[in-house]
Amino acid sequence: MTKEMIKEIVSALIASLVAVLTLYLIYTTYFFSNADANTYQRASQILQVMIALMGTVTGYYFGRIPAEAHAAGMQQVATAAQHSAENAQSQLV
């Protein structure tokens, strides 16, 4: 296993865990906490935090892939520019 594969697996597991936990909290909040208003209020506050966390994790997970692809493309452009500058420098000497 390469370092990149491990990184992808860990990222996917964390994102999946947060998504499953959030869905579980949504389910329990709306189907089991209707006994009294205080229980519903506490469950709702926890759910708000989990939904924010889920948005952060999924935003990171789906935003990281295009950013890494863009960075790899820019690295290739920088390498080509470096080689071009080296060639131009060697022709001057």
C-alpha cells in the first residue's frame, strides 16, 4: 500500500463515520426524543453541531481532490519552466 492509498482510505473512513453518526443522530432526534421538550432541545443542539461537522468534513474531502489535481498540474508547469530556463541559460554560456 502506498502512502496516498492509506491517506485516501483514512479520509474516506473519517468522512463515512461522521456521515453515519450524523444520520443516526437525525434519526434518533426526530423519532425518539419527542417525549419532552428538554430532550428534544438537547438532541437538536447536538445535531446542529454534527451537521456543521459533516459539512466541514465533506467540504474538505470533496475540495481536496480538485485542489491536489490543480497543484500537480502547476508542479508540471513549474518543472517545464525550470527546464526551459536551464536550456536558455546553457545556450548563453
